Amino acid sequence: MQYDFSNLNDRRHTNSLKWDVSEGELPMWVADMDFKTAPEIIEALQEKVGKGIFGYTIVPDEWYEAISGWWQRRHKFKIEREWLIFCTGVVPAISSAVRKMTTVGENVLVQTPVYNIFFNSIVNNGRNIVENKLLYDGKEYNIDFVDLEKKLANPQTTMMVICNPHNPVGKIWDKETLERIGELCWQYHVLALSDEIHCDLTNMNYNYIPFASVSEKCAKNSITCIAPTKAFNIAGLQTAAVMIPNEVIRHKMNRGLNTDEVAEPNAFAIEAAIVAFTFGEAWLNQLRLYLEENKTIVRAFINSQLPELYIVQSHATYLLWIDCSRVIQDTTCLCQFIRRETGLYLSEGGVYGENGKSFIRMNLACPKERLLDGLQRLNNGIGLYEKSKKIRALGSKIKERKVHFCD
């Protein structure tokens, strides 16, 4: 079956977080696709709606089998049934893990720039953020392992949050890197929590490596958060899973998730996940190809029209991490300017950590017609911003000369 990703779906006035914007604005910020989910999922949900009764829902065997089968087929990793716990979302799972597996005042390590909601899960629960800043050489990111070991060795550091693949930089961590992280966490008694929500959104011919699959130490000392929500654009259905091979850690997390009341599915969460992981493969493969084509379009456009910008090389997610350091060092003002002047709504890099301030994050998960609209707005916005800089600079020089003349 061929799937069409070119339809310009109108999401205004649908209570969409992404599209809750002014008329004429184009949102390309939050990680939410402008594509309808797989028709197989829609059909299953319509069938559920047709029954007309939405009572309390159990987690059936099919849910466990669907997830295990998917990871076995696509990621060559066997997930045992007993390792899985349902959760209403990856962020609730991370927040619950921070509360249950660490103590107030302890350190939780993150690798910045990184998904900004990690900061909320840590700080809002009275823990301290410790940053292992990723090393950026002007082209790509790598891990500063000297700094990482130093901070993991601190007895006050009790958890490390791994983003695999990494949001926003789009990096797929290789086996050697993950194994080295796992060894350090094991050595210094730091629990590894791996957010793998973007794992199925890799470029064609690329695949991610589940953290728990790398070694026995990684498996025994980790909590992994997975979900169909990003890959199949069903985040509003609140469906995810927590995968924990270690029985003791799993028992504690199970109690934490239930205490926090985030382990009970809504009436649509289970069906959506089962269908996604059982029948969604063809749709997802075609989606990945479409997203890769979009990436190619953006790279070609920026290389030819906006050479002062640089797209960091990535092989995962539908989010582009764009270096704007040759234009400005803090993109907060730039993003505000572009939105005000062109209506294009982007994410400023500073929200992902201090070392992301000169970047913007752009969501390209939309039909090509809308993508081209966004790129033209970006081009216009950067052009107008550069002109305004020159005008401001000229104004400053004139003012200086007037002051000097008066002196």
C-alpha cells in the first residue's frame, strides 16, 4: 500500500498545542508531525469508538507481544514480557523514575544540549541538574568522557539520563559509546535512564541501538522509556512503556509509576500501540523515506540560500539542529524576530542548555509544500534580521559621531 504524506491537513481550531498560533503563523517548533497517523491505527480507533463504551482498560497479552515482536524484528533485541510496564508517557515515566530512584538533593546528569523537559523532571522534584556538555567541533557532537567520568564519580550523582537517539542534535549513539557509558554508570553506581522515544525515526539504512542490548551491565543497571507516539504521531493518546530487565529496579519503578497514577491506560492507548507495532511497519518505512527527502530539501535550500547557517549532521529524528553562530550568538531574539516578521515559529536553542544558545531547532515533519513555505519564511526572516543589524549598527555610528561633535 502507498501512503500519501503530501496532504495539507488543517489543524487550526482543533485544540492542537502546535497549531495554537495566530492566523498566518507557521509552527515548526514542537515535536509533533503534520501527518495523519497510519490508517491502520485510525481504523482500529474508529472501531473502538463504534463500540461506544469507554470503561477501564486492561493491558492484554497482545500489548506485550506487539512491543517484543517489534523490537525483535526491527532492532534485533529480545524484550521479555515481564520487563515491560505500561505508562501514560515517557515524560511521566522519567519524572516518576527521578522521584522513586533518587533522593531530594541528589544529582541527575544530562548531556546538553538536550530535550528541555528533562530539566523540569529534575528540578521540579528537588534534584540538581549536572551537565555533561557535548563537544561540538563545528560539524558534529561527541561526548566529553573525561568530564562525564568526573561527574559520574561524584557520590552525589545517582542517575544519568541518556537521550538515544539524541534530541535535538539527532545523533545515533554507536555501540561503543553506549557500552562506555554503561561501564561508567556501573562503576560509579549511577542508574542509567535511557529515553528512546525517537528510536524508530532514523534515516533509511540507519538503525539505533537499544541501550539495554549493549551489555549485561547496561541491561542490569538501566530503565528504558519507549513509545509509538513520536514515530506514529499519536502523542495525544498518552501511551508508552517502561522496559526494565533488572527485577529489583523494575519492582521499585512499578511501585513508583502506580503511586504516581501513571500506569493505567486510557481506552485508546492500548489499541493504538498494538496496531502501530503490529501493522505499522510499511507506513513507518514510507514516512522515514519522506522525512529523509525533506531533510535533503532543507540542506539544499540552506546551502544555496542561507550559507551562513549550518545544519548539524544527523541520522535520526525529524528535528534539525541549525547552527546560527555566524548570524547571532543567542537565537532567542532571532526566533522572536523571525516569528514577528514572517510568522515562522521555531525553537530557540537556549532552552536545551546554555551551549545551545546559538542554534535553532526546526521541525520538518510536514508536507513538502508547507516545508518550502517555512524555508522561504526562514530565508526572508534571516535577510530582514541582517538588514536590521546593519541599520542598528549604522545608527550607533551616527550617534557616536553626534556625541563626538557635541564634545
